Amino acid sequence: RTRHLQTALVVLLSQIIAHDDMYKAEYNVAALVPLNCLILIVELAIFLSSSPSPSPFLPFISLTLKLSVFTVFLFPAPPPSISISDALYRIESYGPGRPCQNGDTLPGLYHSNTTFGSATAQHWSSSGKTDYDTQRTPWAFSGDSRTLFPFVLAANSFGDVKFDRRWVPTTDGEFVAVDCHFPEDRDPSNQDVYIILHGLNGGSSEDFIRDFVTAEHKSVSCVMIGRGMMSTPVTSGKMFNGARTSDISNVAKQMRIAMDNSGFNGKLVGVGYSMGGIVLSNYAASSGKDCALDAAVAIGGGIDMRFNVWYGRSLWLWQPFLARTLLDQFYYRYLPHFKDTLTSEQKKATEEAVSVTDVDTHMVAPYNGYPEVNDYYVAMSAASDFESVENPGAIGDVSIPLAIVNALDDPIVCEKCVGDPRLISQTGAGKIFLLLTKRGGHVGYPLGLGVRSGKWSWMSDVVEAFVEAIKVGEKADEGVELDG
């Protein structure tokens, strides 16, 4: 019976994966739903009645092949829409019964037409590092699978990675942990230094971060640990707040001082993944010309998180897992801090939360003094006040090269969270770049047939290539003649 249940689970999972929004947009799978439901019922009946039970992977392979054949030959994909309505990127367009979905934004590298923007984009593209589709894992055929498979198949593949922990004081009396990795053969004369901001439930132990710090660029990489993460102490009760940018500001300034004292002449670059990307983008926008970084790359984050409240796939499939981890990491671990702050109704609703939005609504927003969860999302978003290129709001104050890298099949962060890339790329003094890949999942981007050998190297490589492209763009902006 266990094998029967495994078979049924794999078949059902294959249907969930195959019917994701991006796959529908690419292959018109919506037309196949009735047919697939019929196939599902017949094959389940066959496999559940078989004795002995066949391999649970057979129905998965069978349904995948059927899906591919029927889709490609009987239901060709509709041509992509070239005309994008501005209403798609207006929060007023979404609400109950009007979900935010992927499939409207066109993939590509969006940038300004300034000398710096064009030269940087050209060099970044010509590096070959921005092209994910030609390197992707071919059998990972949806945003869900491209998100999940690297964390399953490439987990624990780095061995021991040594970090030295430092503590940086904050403006409100806390201390933030910073885990630094120092390559043995580093050369401070022209070496870049990276500050890494991890995801919502992560830290320096995350595999994709270990991939980055052990990459071939041989740079010093320091991971700023979110308050309370990795069991770090929180004495005042002022825990992680996604809208707080003062921590990254303090860390960046201290890193700048350390670089000057140690003779490092390279760039200080921020790299943020998922929630870390949201915070990093917000810092680059809110700090303006006072930003202590030389450049920033946000992967799988967003600049207007209000849209994610209406992203159904994220809410019902992925956020329940994230919410439970959040509660374990923060709520139950630091329950005494919440005891006198949240009402009994808020605590009860928090404990019953089934999504990150629920946790933010009943715990994070009220605990940090926001009247409504929407106020919290506005505060954490770099472009929540964007109106037009002429009236860009905070995102227009970006003064450093900022790359926003997102996959358009991301099942956790809706594509609308990066705004209209045609317009956003024209703000920020022409220094904002949006690399939107057709595929990749959420901080996944699996490579090759085996996944494990490629790990998360696409993300690591695209960051390094962007930093090198910036240097070319700066020379072009100064009028230096470039080779080629």
C-alpha cells in the first residue's frame, strides 16, 4: 500500500507541476486539462490495481511524455504578446478573484540607453553568463521543479566551508552577526568584496550561498545574518524586519572602513537572494547617494511586494512551508518578546497561519508598528511609490549599478513584483538593469543533466559577470576606448 500511495503521489505531483502558470503561458497547457484529468484517472486505476506495484516513476514519465506530445503537436503555443498593458503593473488591477499571475512580462535584459547602461549591458550579455536557457536542466520543466530540484539533488555538496564570525553594532542597540569567508590566496590590490544577504529562513549555511563564496572569483565574501537567524541572540526584542535597511547600511559602512584599512581597492558589492534581494534593493533606493555599496545584485527578490498578496500559486503551494519555518525560527523561539506586544487574537491567528502573508499580517506588521500589512509591504519595497519615469519615487534615487535578476517562472515571487521593466530600467540615473529569464524558478536555476555538478553556479557566475561588466561600463562612460 505504501508503494501504491507513492505512485499516486508522484502522479498527482506531476500534474501540479505540469499545470503551473508559466507552463500554460508557454505551451497552452490549459487546453489539455480535461484530457490530462482523464489520463490521470485511468492511469491511477491501472497502477493502483497492479500487483506487484510498478515503479512510481513510470506514471510520472508516462504523463510527462503525453503532455509534451499533445502540447507541442496538437496545441501549439500562442505567439507572445508584444503589447503589454500598463494596467498589468498597477496594484489596483488585482484583488479577490483577480489573481496576480506570471506569463505577461517578456524575458530579456532591460537597461537604459545611456553610455554606461548600453556598454554594461552589452558586455554582460556577451560574457555568455546571462543566458540560462541554453544551460538549463532540460528535464526540469516548470518553475516548481526548477526551484525544488537543486535543493534536493545538490544539497550538502560543498563539504566544510570555513566562516569567521564578526559582530556589527546596530543603531538600536543590537548586534548583527556577519560570517566572512577569506580565500587563502586573496590579493587585496584589486580584489572585490561581497556582502551577501540571505533568504527569509536562511543564513551562511545555505547551499547556494556556499556556492557563491567558494566560486572561482576568490573574493572575500561576508554573509550578514538576519536578526534571530541561525540562533543568533536578540536581546532587545527588535527582531528581523523586512523593511529595515539600517542593518545593511551599518555593515556596508563598516566593511568600507575595513577595506580601506586593509588595502582593498576593489568594489564593495551587495548580493541579495530572495528576501535578501528585497532588502538590498530597498537599501539601494532609500539610501540614494549615501549608499555605501559600489554595486548590488538582487536575485529572486522584488521591488513591489504588494503584488505577492494576490499570487495564488505562491500562497497555496509554497508559502505554507515557509510560514511554518518562520514560526519556528521567530515566533516560538522568541515567544516572550511577543507576549506583551501582540493581542491574544493576533497570537492565535499567527499560530494558525498558513502563508507568509498570514504571518506578516498577524505578527510581523503589528509587532513592528505597522497599522496594516500593506503598510509593511510598502515600506519594504523600493518601487511601491513608482508612478512613471518622470515621477519614479524612491527607485529613482538609486545611485549605484543595481541588477535585478528574476525568473519569470518563479512560483514564489510574482513577476509583477519587479514592476514594468521597460520603465524601471529608465530610472535610477540609468544604472538599473533587469535580467528577466524565461526559466529558473525561485533561486534555483539548475544546470546540466545531473543538477548536482552544476549546483547554483549560474547565479554565482552572473553576479561576477555583472561586476566585470560594470567596470567596462564605467570606462565607456569616461570616454575610454574599449577593445572590441
